Amino acid sequence: MSNNKRQTTNNQQQTTNDKQPTTNNKQQTTNNRLPQQSVETLEAILSWLDQEDDAFEKRLRADVDAGKLDQLIANVVAEDELGETIDIETSCN
């Protein structure tokens, strides 16, 4: 690929990346827009979140029951026994 084509591709990629909102920008946009919504819209959002939460819990429970998290749990327990974990409550203060 020639340098001119490579530069054009890099510029196009940068322009595309600039248009994509960052997580922080998305959060700010959400925080600004939520108070402007009607009660009905907010209730619909809360209902959707509740349904998603229930679905997530069901998937998580199924994964736990199927043993899909056993190795992860064993790794965490081993790290904790070796003192390689931190106390999240004291580290956040």
C-alpha cells in the first residue's frame, strides 16, 4: 500500500473514531437526557432494565449450575489464599 493510501486510510479511521462517543460521553449524554423524559418513558426504561436484570440473573444461574464458573471461582480462591487479592472495601476509601 502506498504512503498516500495508508495516510488516507488512517485519516478515515481517525475521523470514524472521532465520531464514536466515548463511554464517558455516553454517560454524560444519558445523564443529561434522562431528566427530560416523561414519567411514562422513564417507567418503560425501568421496566426494560428490570427484565434485562432478570434475564441476566437466569443466564448467570444457568452458567453457575452448569459449572461454567467453577474454574474462575477456583482461581479467585487460590489468589485470595496466596494474598494476591485486595480488600475492595478498604481500597475504595
